[in-house]
Amino acid sequence: MGILKFYWLTACAGLVSFAAVAQSRNSVSYVDPMIGSEGEGNVFVGASCPFGMVKPGPDVSRASNSGHTPDMATPLYGFSQVHVSGTGGGPKYGNILVMPFAGEFGEINQTSPRASETASAGYYSTVLSKYGITAELTTTARAAYHRYTYTNTGRRALRIDAGEFLGERPVPDSREAQQFVGSEIEVLSATEIKGYSRIRGGWNNGPAYTVYFYAVLDKPVSSFATYKGKRLQEGVKVQSDEGEKTGALLYFDGADVKTVQVKIGISFVSCLKAKAHLEKEIAGSTFDQVLQQAQQSWEVLLKRIQLDASTPADQLKMFYTALYHTMLMPADRTGDNPGWTSDQPYYDDFYAIWDTFRSSNPLITLLSPSREVSIVNALLDIYRREGYMPDARSGNSNGRTQGGSNAEVLIADAYVKGLKGINYNLALEAMLKDATIPPGGNEEKEGRGGLTDYNTLGYVSNQFVRAGNRTLEYAYNDYCLAIVAKGIKRKGEYQRFIQQSNNWKNLWRPVTDHGATGFIMPKDAAGRWIDSIPCSESNGRMSFVHYSPLAQDWPICVCWWCGFFYEASSWEYSLYVPHDVASLIQYAGGPAAFRNRLDTLFEKEYYNVGNEPSFLTPNLYHWIGRPDLSSTRIRQIIAKHYNSSYAGIPGNDDSGAMSSWLAFHMLGLFPNAGQSYYLINAPFVKQSTLHQENGKDFTITAKNFSAANTFIKAAWLNGKPLNQSWLEHEEIVKGGELVLEMDSKPGDWGTKVLPPSMSLDPLLN
């Protein structure tokens, strides 16, 4: 498919063409972008379209990843056009700032507290109490629309700053800080301004990226001044790039000036491209028309899953906001790639696949399989041009790796779910590059760090950081590679990598901790177990910490990225063998011991709800024939950690990862990403219907649904008894109905036929 065919899908208006799935209820009205804006959620609260490149929103804290902070007294300093959502680590973007103000000012910087704040899908509004200005934002995929209403009598003005960005720190080379490189601004006419911002660094320590803009005002300025550094110059039209921050102050005279509207096209390629985006998507439209288009672009996708009318309002808000958060990223920049020209789609802000492969991408596959095809093809085009698929990417550069090369999981997930339009031979080539060619000194950016160890020893030794979760993730990545190789009849690669998928066993140590035996533990290159780790040095003496399954040697002893595991302990990671849970249970001592282990994990609160390594863990009871216990744990987790408040997401939302985990479980399904099935749990809603892209509907109905009936007594798929506790993806694609009879106590449903495991599959052995 060519660039032009992909490109129209990225504009909000273009998405409206999918409206064939119309339903009576307005799903977009339940979206509350403020959920997750308090606490650690770090969600973006501004205006966006699905997978939109442009995300105009408020900037209150330069240290905030999203630019936002819930403290209304903290002064807002403007509205920038590019943001990410839910991320941790160092901020990225926050480019091309617009700040309205009122009065006679000779200073460059203006700030104001917010008196109120409103957000909905495609819309953000706040009142700047210092100036008496109501600020409103909406957007298309590549152009932002600002509307400012002035109520005070002071002189109306705007500041456009090409030098501002998030994450700047006093020490220029601080790790994960963004750093200024250059900027330029030019007042073209009384209604037109253009320029760019060039920034480097941020979370992925990336090279410089450039954000270009072309802005059009609905009213001519009466006077203006531009600045470079802190030098303000009246009437000077151009401030060229000389390594200093630049911007413009624009003034509007006349008592009849009540509102000022600004349309801003954005591009990562050129100002000319930014202008083209504006003219294509927004030029002839009013603010309200653009807002309506943005809302409709969301409605088309959100309505693909229809919940029963009896669903409580809070649950509707939680569910549809979760879908919304899942589709904020990655950013579709097809046709706006500064690196190369291609007939393939281009996406950026994979932030990170390590976070999203478990449930976000599988949810996108259900909602819009064509979108997931585009995402996978974008990864393959990055491989073709740059040599490796990213595990994370932002600012048009790869990085950072957190564990495995998890693009492999996305490819396998697409393959086993029958997604068409992907060159799986090229995909296998890209996967083999990850699995066989070390990335040299670039292992923090792409590929597999410690690969030589892994391919010779069968594990990553302790001389490499994150050796524990790397070994586990590489083993699963190898399984995913093997499945694709088998499917396209590459027997040699299949046999090698299906065997390597057992490598997790090489770090399994039969130690006992809190009643459980067997954990993934560190080992050196000579095969010796590591019992302690160096923690600190004082007066020439090194102190050591005993390494136990509960040890988290980050960030207390070493850097955040330098421990044996990333964002979890061995208690959590030792349960991560998604392709062969049956073998894991055997290694852990059998079903009874495994249940006790899971119970201890949850009851002792070793389980960390706020990070991704344990996303699948509450469902592991399925593999010992106790799906009722999975449902119980899931309900406990959601009741305790998720709600519809502004603090309703437990931890960084991570590009919608936390939200997608919630959405799946509310439906009563959860994917084992990279495999073809969904585990079935007690749903939170009486009925849900997936209106698929292929025109077929799949409905999940909970019979005898009530607050007391939280266990599945029996199940039927299209009228036939379903005794297993999982559902194949192809059954959903064909359309039909899954009926779950609910009861107040556990029965024997799902106890006898256990979910798939590699070691029990005769086709894989």
C-alpha cells in the first residue's frame, strides 16, 4: 500500500470513513482524559486524535513527562504541540509553545495559575486566572487549533516560543534530559509565523530531532517583537538559528478583539510540510468543526466495542478511557519521516514495546487489525532502513531497550492471528537479526545486549545489566521467532529457536524463599551462582547485599537500568514463561506448590500492579485448573488499584499499557501475547459486543450476571459447550457469541482442559 493510501488514514477526518459500525450510544462521551493525571499515571490530558502526531496540551511542569501536573496553583507557562502519554523516565518533546497573555509586557516569559480545567476526547480547556483568558485546544492528526477568549481589558497578546521544551536540566548532559540545540522563528506576515525547534536527548538519549511549524492567526497582529535568548527586538521579523532560544510576542489592538484563534501545522520534515499539513487538514475549518471531526475519529474506534446499557457510568468511563489511552500512541507519521522516503507506513513514539506488547498491541489488533498491520510494517521498514527493529523509539531514533527484542512478540502475535499484508519472510529476517547479530556498542538502543553470552552459555551472565529479565525475555522472543519460522516452513530456524526458548531453565536455581522453591537467579559466565552483589564503597571498602528472590538491586545499589532485573524482583520474573507455563509449574514443584506460590505473591504483596512484568500473572491459576482463582485475583486488583478518579491508574500508564490491561479484564478476556488465544475470566459487564473491521460481530454475554455471581459455572461458544478456559482468536474473527453462565461459587468449569503450553503441544515437539 502506498504512502497516499496510508496517509489519509492518519488524518482525523479520514478515520470517519470507518463509521459503518454505528451504534446508538455515544461512546466518546465517556472518555475522561484526566483519569491517570494524578499520581504516577503521567497521562496526556490535552487534545489528540487516535495515534495522532500532534498532541497540543498544557505545560505546567518542565519535569513532567506529559507537561501536566494536577496542582492548579502551579503556574502554567504555555501550550506546546507535541507530547507523549503515560511514560516514565526523562520527558520527551514539549515543542513549539504558545502562551496567551494580556497587558503591556516587555518580558519574554509569562505564566498563570489555572482556575479550572476541562478535558474530553479531542478537546482541552482551562482558564488562565491571572489574565482572564479561556484557552481551548483541539486538533487533527497533524495540525493543532487553539482558541483564546479574552475577558479582561488589557492588551491582547500571544507568545510563540520555538525554544521551549520539556525535561531541560541545569546540567547540560544530564542522563535522560532533553537539551537545546537550536531554533528559528520568522514573522511572515500579520497572520503567519513559521519556525522550528531542534532538541536532542530525552528518555532514549536520542540525537537531535527537529519540529517545524507553520502558524496562521485568524486576526492580524497590530505589532510584534521577536527575541533571541533574552533580547527582545520590536519589529524584527526573523531570529535565525544561532544556538539560542527564539520566539515572538504578538499584539492585537482593538476593543473588538475578543478571541484569537491560531492554527498550527507541525512537521518533522520542514516548514513547507507543516504548512501542507495545516492546509490539508484544518485550513478551511472552524474550531468547532475540527473538534467534531476529532470526536468522530475517536467515536468510530471506541464504538467498536459496545457495552451493555446496564453498565454503571463509572465502569463505562473507566472502560472507554482505557481504550482511548491505548490509542494515543504510537504516533502515525506516515509521509512525515525525516529519515527516508518510503511507500510503507512510518510510526514513532514506541515508548516502549516492552510496555505495550503484552496487552496494548493485542487490543489494537481487536479494535483495528489494519492499524496493527501498519504498525508492524512500520517496524519492518525501520529495520530495512536502520538495521534493527526498535524495542523503543522516539524523536525518530531507536532506544531504549529494557529487556528483550519484543518486536518479535508483535510479529508473532500478528502471524498467529492471521493478519494479512505483512511480509513475514522479511519479518523473520528482522527477527533473526535481533537473535543472531550483537548490536555492538549500541545495545542500550536496539538489538539484544549480552547476546554472545546468551547464544553460547544459554543465559546472559551477570557481567551484563538486566541479565535476568533479558534471559527470560530472549527465551520468549525465541519462541515467537520459532513460531513464525515454523509457519513459513523454515525448519532449521524453527528447531534452533524452539530449543532456545527453554533457556530460562538455565537460570533456575532451586533455592527456597517464603515457602516457594525455584527462582531465576544471577549466574556468572563460568556457571557459578551469585549470592551477593556489590552495593556501595566507603573508605575503600565495598559493602555487599545478599541477593535473594525479593532483592531489587535498582536503584538503591546501582543505576536504575543496571540491576539483574528491570522493574521487578525474582518473585515476579520467575513466573514469566508465557510459552510454557506447564514446565514452569513442574519446575516450581507441581500444581499445589504453584498455587501456594501464587497465593503468597499476592497475599504478601510481592506482586507489583504498577509495572508490566506481571501483567499475565493473575491469570496463571488457569494452568492449574483454577480459573476461578484468576478471576478472584483480577477483581481484587481492579477494586483496589483502578477507578474513575484522576488517580485511577496504578503507575505509569506507559502508552496505554495499564489501561489496556484493565480494558481486557473488564471484557473477561486476556491475551497471552504472541499466541493465538485469550484466557477467559469473569467479565465485569453483562454483555459486550465487538463490531469488527471485517463486519462481523462477536458478543460476550454473562448469563445470571450480578454483583454476587463472579464465577463462571459453564460456557457456550455459538451454542456449543466450551469446557476450556480460553478462546482462540479465530473464533472471534468469525463472529458469534460466547455465553458465560455465572454463579456465586466456583464450579468445575475450566478445571480439566488446561490452556496451551509448548511442552504439551505435540506439534511443537
